[in-house]
Amino acid sequence: MTTVRTSPATPPPRLPVRDRTAADRRARVGVSPMLSRLADERATGVLLRERGTLHLAEGHVVHAESPSSPGLDALLTRPDIAEGDLEICHLLALYDAAYFALSPSSTPGRFRYEAEPSPGPGRPVPVAAVEHETLRRRDLLHAIWPDPSTDADPLIRADPADAPPVTPRQRAVLTRVDGVRTATDIARELGRPAFHTLVDIRRLAAAGLVTATTAHGARASVPAEPLPPPSPDPDIALLKRVRDALEAL
């Protein structure tokens, strides 16, 4: 009998191990490394970025503004705002402007330290809450419709033959799409947060009802149908829950 000698089996290659240190570092960095550092420093001043500014007081966000967001004054013109809802409108405006101010930028941000914080109509908001809401909004828009061109470019209506039904809120947006107005223009006319208008527009784009002018290189005429009045905004109830959550911090 011939004995066959076999060499020991070659051990399988080791599976790659995820660099938890790098992952934890990315989690700590958040949306803006500079903003996270300023929060840790409990800094007071103004963070200037390409698409907006954030006002900080002892590391908390007290106010935000962006050319892409209608701002607090526009929200206060809505008919469904009660006198006691100023703080809720402040939160709506802050989160709305912060979403745009913290958008990816090709230029670095700058921070101007100040001895006294800028006045704000509402209570300060933790940086972690602002960054969490910004990331949530990015994910939501991408899940609805991944093409961001409808966020900033003038919009035109597609009007397919088998157009799906739209909600009253979406109808108010759709009738203002004329080849000239942008999402920010429409939000300002309706007295709504710009981000919530982006949600409606991306849903209309996903349904084939709206597209950006850059996709076709043409501009549509103003629709002949009358413009409907702004419908009651359900975001008020949502922001009341946000306020309750902040009070628990």
C-alpha cells in the first residue's frame, strides 16, 4: 500500500475587520466638523457657510438663516399660526435654514467669535439635534426622488396623460410651477418652509408631474388655472412634538 502524505491545509484568509475607530470618528464628526468642534468648545458667534449662517450661543444654535429658506417672517404670515406658536415657527425656520446652510459646500466655512450671542426668538437648540435633523432630511429627500436638480432650478410641468392624483398641498405647489419659479420662490409665496416644499416637489417629480428646466432646456408658460390658497400646514403639530422633545433635554 502506498502512503500519500498531504501537506497541512492552507488556512483561509482572515476576514477584513471594520475599522471601528474610523467609524466612530465619522459618527462624532457629524454634518460639519467645524460645527461639532464649536459645540464642544461651547463657542459663541456666527458660523458663515456658502449657503447660509448659523448663530451659536455657548455651543447651541439660536438662529439660522439662508437665502434658500423663506425665514421666520414668511412663516408668521400663514393664516393657521396662533399667537403662542412663535417658538414653533422659530424651530421650523431654524431647522429649515440649517438644512441649507449645512449642505455640502465647495468652500470652507468661517466662524466669527462674538462676546455676546445674537438674539433669537426661541430657545437654543443643541448642535446634535440640528445635525440629526439635517441628515434625516437628506435621507428623506433621496428616498423620495434622488435627483436634486428640482431643489434649486426653475421648474416646469410635465402633465402626463395618466397623471396621478395629487394632494391639496401638492396642488398648491404644482399650480405655481411655471418655468420661472424655483422651489424657494414657491415656498416663499405659500409661506411654507422651503424643505417641506422640496418634499412636495420631489414627490411630484417622482410621479412624473414636475421636472427641472435643465432637463429639457425649455420654459413652460404660466398655467391658466387659478392659484389655490395655501392649505393648513400639518407641520405645526409636528413641531409641537419637537418642542416637547427639546424640553426633555
